[in-house]
Amino acid sequence: MRTNSMSCVTEILENDQPTLEAAQKAVGGYVEMLQVSGGQLLVNEEGRLKGLSHNPTASEIAGQSIVGNALFLKGSAKWD
């Protein structure tokens, strides 16, 4: 798990696939899935509308600006 200076968390999961409920709790709301190099990034679908803080770690993974907490799913943790 990585926390940046703005208190956003990017959790990296490689083995255990999270349930929808666990993913919603981690990102703080509705989940949006982004296909990124090396896996999937789960983010808060309404993050910008809620005014969540910029997440530099998730933004670097996604290659675009991401706000709020994120889950990075790799390996067997990826959703189908």
C-alpha cells in the first residue's frame, strides 16, 4: 500500500480478488475500472464530483489524472 502526501491511498493487490463491496469501501464510493498496463485500476467513479484529492501514484499507473483512493489489481486479483 502506498500513501502520498495528500492522504490518498493506492493499494496493490496481486493474489486476492476484492469483492465489489470491498472495492467500494476502499475507493469510497462507486467503482470505475480502468484497464492499465499490467492490470486494472479501480477508482471512485464520482471522485472529481466529490472534490477528492489528486492521487499521484494512481495517476502515474494510469497515465492520466486520478483522484481519491485506488486499488491496483494485478495477477489473479484482476476482475473478469
